[in-house]
Amino acid sequence: MKGVSCLMAVAFAFAAAGSGAARSDITADLQRRIDAAWRAGGGEVSVPTGDWCVKSIRLRSGVTLRLKAGAHLWASRSP
């Protein structure tokens, strides 16, 4: 990680939807944070507790994607 310690907490501006409701799509925000950590030399992106919908994301070398207890990533049904 080139000696860079970078912790990037994911702080979403919206609340997680309940598991029976439509889930919030966080794909763009999550990818921006992964890319920012990678550009900074590596680090950790943390996903908060809740049900989150994601489409395709690109994980990067040196970046750890950590799900907090109770965090669930659900695959989007829309391409």
C-alpha cells in the first residue's frame, strides 16, 4: 500500500431500506469510494449496517471492502 494508511468510511446520506422494501442502490457512491481509496495508495471502504443494492463494481488492488455487522449487499435485478 505504498506506506499510505487510508480509512474511508462509507457514510451514505440515505437510510437503509428494510429487507421487505426496495433497497437503496449504492453502486455509484461505493465505486467512487473504492476508487478514491485506491488512488490514495490503498485502504478500507466500510459498508454500514443495512440492506444495500449494488450493480457491478470494480474492486481495486490494495483496497479492502469491509461489511459492518448486519450489512448485506444485494445484486441489482436491473442491468
